[in-house]
Amino acid sequence: MDTDFLTREAYRVLIVRSGTVSEFLRSEIGAAASRYPNEDSYLNAMHELVLAVSEAPEEYLDQWNLLEEINSDEFAALVANLADEIAVVIRTPKENRGPTDE
């Protein structure tokens, strides 16, 4: 799938909101879209990814050489909040997530 075909809410949380947490995370999430056949599978996979990052923020930050620049506890809290927001979109019926911007 392409991020152009996401509903407005899915795009907001996966692309826009993730960018407020980390440009690196937004890039990773955006690049992953092509591996998923539809919005629901993409949302679920990105929710799992974000949860994993929130549980091991030091590993994630270290892979991007950001441990010296970013407080891992604050980063973990931001990422956990993002995971919660993704979960809300997952629970929202697709017809209520807004139009796609194709």
C-alpha cells in the first residue's frame, strides 16, 4: 500500500503525529507502508513496532546514534503515547476514519 491511500486519521497518526515524536520514526513508518496490503494490516504492524520501541527506547535511539541527544525516558513516554493514539485509530471503524486523500 502507499501512504497516499490512507484514511485521514490513519495518515494523521502514522505520518504526521509520528513525525512530532521523531523524524527517524516517521521515515521508518512511512517506508514500511509498501510491505502491507491494506490500512488495517499496516496500522496493526506499526502499532506493534511503536510498542516495541517504547519498551526498548535505548536500543532504538542507539541504532540511530541518538542516545547522547535524546532522553530515553522522555522518548519512551512520547512513543507510548503514539502507540495509544494508533490503537484508537485501529478501534475506529474504517468508514469513520475520514476520507482518503488519493
